[in-house]
Amino acid sequence: MSEEVYSPGLEGVVAGETAVSTLAGGLQYRGYAVEELAQHATFEEVAYLLLHGELPSQAELKAFQERLTDAMTVPPEVIATLKSIPREASLMDVMRSGASLLAHWDLETGDNSHAANVRKAERPRGNDCSKAKSRSPAMPIVHWPPIFSGCSRGWNPASGRSRRWTSR
């Protein structure tokens, strides 16, 4: 019978292995130091790296950006639901709810293959509606539009602070 080892905070416990990131020698994504990526890569380049295992060529990046742009539409039913959530709700809770709602429009819910999961992550097809990554920025905007619109009644770009907007 093996003796249990106590590991405070799960220190030293391997929860899983991944090719996506490592902590050896500092946090790295697919072999690139995060500091290097932050200085020299765009968000879309890093997203492509995480999904596809390598930094994109210019042509791959352009095609990826086009797929992300095509995937930004949020179904009207999701928008209506997000608008009905009380304004006091945490934006993280709103985003979680929005992501859960988007899953109902996913045509590949039952397919958990690697290829399907990459498609779901970037959602290149125009008829599929679970495009969570590219739609995520829209969810807080739908829920609390004045803060993100730059409207002077809701957001003061100079101070970086927002004021409560009570009318919808």
C-alpha cells in the first residue's frame, strides 16, 4: 500500500501535461516566452500560436483574422437574454452566461475531436453560432453598452473610470 504525500497548495502535483505551455525557465507558450510574445506579437498571432502550434505567416494571419471577424455576430436571442440580466451582475458572470448560451447554437456540440475543437475555437464557418472567442468581447458590450461605447455619459477615457448608466 502506498503512503499518501501531503502537498500544500498542490505544490509538486502534476495535474496534467500539455504542449501549449510550460513553466520551466519562465512561462512559455509553445516555446515562446510570454514576455517576448507580449512585446512582439499581436493578440491574433498568439491565439493562432495556441490553436495551431506555430506562429502564422502573413497569409495565415490574414485568413485567421478574417475568420474571427466573420465569427463576431452574436445571435439575437443571446443579445436579448444578456440585456435582460440585471445591470448589477458581475461582467464575468454575464460573459459566463453568454458563453453558455452560445453553446446552444453549436452545430458540433457532440464532436470533441481535435480538429472540431480547433474549428470551435476559431469558428471559420459562417452558419455556426458558438464562436465564443471572437464573440466574447461583444457580451459585456451588449450587457452594459455605455461603458464600452466611449459615450461621455458612460465612460470617461481620460480617467479610465466609468459611471453607472441607469437607462437602457
